[in-house]
Amino acid sequence: MAEQLGLLKVTIVQGKRLVIRDFKSSDPYVVVKLGNQTAKTKVINSCLNPVWNEELSFFLTEPAGVLSLEVFDKDRFKADDKMGHASLNLQPIVSAARLKQILHVSGGETLLRKVVPDIDNCLATESCISCIDGEVVQSAWLRLCAVKSGDIELKVKLINPPVTHKG
């Protein structure tokens, strides 16, 4: 059985410069996948810079894997159009959570790790993983792939499972 790493709370904050898929705009929503778990945001009508501020929850197990995002344009009479996709490797936040436990960080705000954009990730800018009042949080801007433009801002929070005492 896979080891339970905790609860992953993913907040889809906003999109910027999304591509036009309808006449003059798009009706975007985001589908988020982690392993066999899927969740999606509400549709924001006629907007290329949508603000969702929507929190989606996933169970995170070892190996941590990759969080996948796909942005779609909602269409009433035909299949929804793709507006790009991105992914976020969850290994850095898992490593940072382990570091937090080793260092016994709890109160205040402590920077645990920085992740820089490279060919292996979709980061648009440097991403920071911090411990904020005992919770491990990563804020990231992801550049959408397979489209001319578009970025998605998200916040990922790893809430550790309760420590079980064997005895």
C-alpha cells in the first residue's frame, strides 16, 4: 500500500493572458489531476484574465508524482476547446515538508526552498516553498504549454497526516 503523505490543498488563484477560443474571448475553467483523482474549477464567462480563488483537495501518496492542469474553454453546443496545459512536480514540496519536520519549524514564516524555472517544469517564475504557521505552502505561476500565451497562478498547501504512534 502507498504511504499517505497528507492532504494536498490546491488553490487555483487566477489566469493571465489566456488565449481566445470563442469569438472575442473564452469561458475558461481548469481541470486538475493527481494520479486517479480529478477536480475542476467553476467556469468564468467571457474572460481572458479570470480569478477563480478556488480550493481543490487531493490525497497525496508516495511517490508524490505530478499535479496536472488543463485549461478549457466551455462551449455550449460542441466539445470544450483546449486552452493549454501545465504541470507541477510535487517532489519539491514533499522534500520541503520533510525538511520542516527535521528542523522542527512551526511558528511564523520560514523559507524552506526555491524552485527555479527550467526545461523540466512549467514554472513561469521562481517559486518559493515556505512554512507558514506550521503549514508547507508553495506559490507558483505556471506557463501553459501548447498555446501562444497564458499563465495560471496557484498555491499548493501540504497538510501532513496525523502522526501515528505504534505501541
